[in-house]
Amino acid sequence: MNLIQSPESLQQKLEIGLEATRLGRQVLLGYFKKLKHVEDKFHEGLVSEADRESEKVMTDYLLKHLPGSEMLGEESAYLSKQKEFKKNSGSVPRWILDPLDGTTNYVHGMPIFCISLALEEQGQLQLGIIDVPVLNEIYTAVRGQGAFVNGERLQVSKTSQIEKSLLATGFFGEDEPALQEQLKVFTFFVRKARGIRRAGAAAYDLSQVARGVFDGYWEKNLKPWDVAAGQIIVEEAGGKVLTYDGRTHNPYENSLIAGNPKMADLIQSSVKVLVESVSKP
């Protein structure tokens, strides 16, 4: 079902999301390079007081100003030990929040980190916000209304050859089979593409696909809060988001390929063959 709400309704929800994100941005900038408590969540990565406080202030604001909605946030999911997440097919709006995407960058003082916030209703993403605080960039998209950065319309690139492309990816080193699979895919593209970048924040990578900086991006083992906002922003910028096996992506999938339509298809066809070759005995 292609659910498109009234522009007025979505715009009001976007404004709520933007104000919540502004509150989260204040927290992150306040703690940046001043952290005192950083924990290792084992296979889940790092967490700091900045993550937790940012999620709390944002969650409080979102639930207050959109009563009856629910939250799916990175830190709350970790604390609840929930590992599997399903598409929200009901009528209750769901905010999908990563209060700090790129925590490792943040902890080390690297300025590439984001807040990622999306709203899902009846199984469909309705809006997305990616805030890159240090760069003062706010990416937004509302379904059916296009994607923007600081008010400037976004458009994916027109690159149609891998040899002329700038790609992006990420690595998940805690899972050895997944790492070996990724290394094989990376080895293929690093020899073929013009360049590959690893920014360390999936939301940022997706924002740069939407902006036309990256021609394509692929990664596996991401969580809904990593990709939900970025997916709708890429799509509203004219891009395509797929799974490794070529299905239309949703935030609850295990694999993601994003790019302009031509590049997404080219990357997917190569990745599918490479992944299948790794899985064969």
C-alpha cells in the first residue's frame, strides 16, 4: 500500500522531528571532546553519556508532541536486549532514532557523526532527518515532497559506470564470516571504482548518496535506526535502495545497497554474485 499523508500532517510531524533533533544536537555538541564515560557494548559498539542523554531528550520531546506514537531507538533497544525488529504495520506512528550515529568517530574527536530520525507509519517511511552537527548540515525528506539539505534540493548523481564512481561502505569486524564476505566485495570494488570511502556513519553515507557525492553505497548488518532516515532521503532525491539480493529495501533488512538507479543496479548485480561465491563450499 502506498500511503501518502496530507502535506499539512507530514509537515507538522517534520517540524516536531526537527525540534527534537535540535535538542539532540545541543547535547552532542555539548559533550563533543569532553566525554567522561564511554562503554563498550561488545558486538554493539560504543556508547557514551552523549548517546544516552541525546536519546532521552529527543524521545521525551517526540512522545510529548506526537502522543500515542512509539519509539525504536538504538540505546533503548540495547538496554532492552531486543535483537529482532519488525516493520510497523499498524496505525501507531513509530519514530526510529539513532541519537548518535558514528559513535566511534565521536569518541575520537572526528567530526563525522549524525543524528538519524525517521517516522514510519503503516509499514512505510514517511519522513527522515539526518543532522550532521559539526558540519551544520540538516538533511530532510518528506514522502512525495523531495529531499533537501539546509533548504537546498538534493539529487542523486548521474554516474552510470562503476569505473567512474566514488563509492562508500563500512565494515563489521566482530563477525568473521561477514567480514570475509565484505572483504571479498571490497576487494572487487576497490580495483574497479574510482575510489571508496569509509566515513564510519551509515546515515552520513546515505546523505552523501542523496547529495550526489557518493554514487553508491553498500553495507551489511545495519540496524533500522542506522538506515531509516537515510533510505527515504535517498529515495526522495531520486535514488534507489535495494537489498543484496535485489529486493526493495526496508529498514529491517540485513543488507543495503543505495545509489542512483543505474549504480544501485550495477552494484547489486556484482555483490549478489560475489556473496554467492563466498557461501559456496
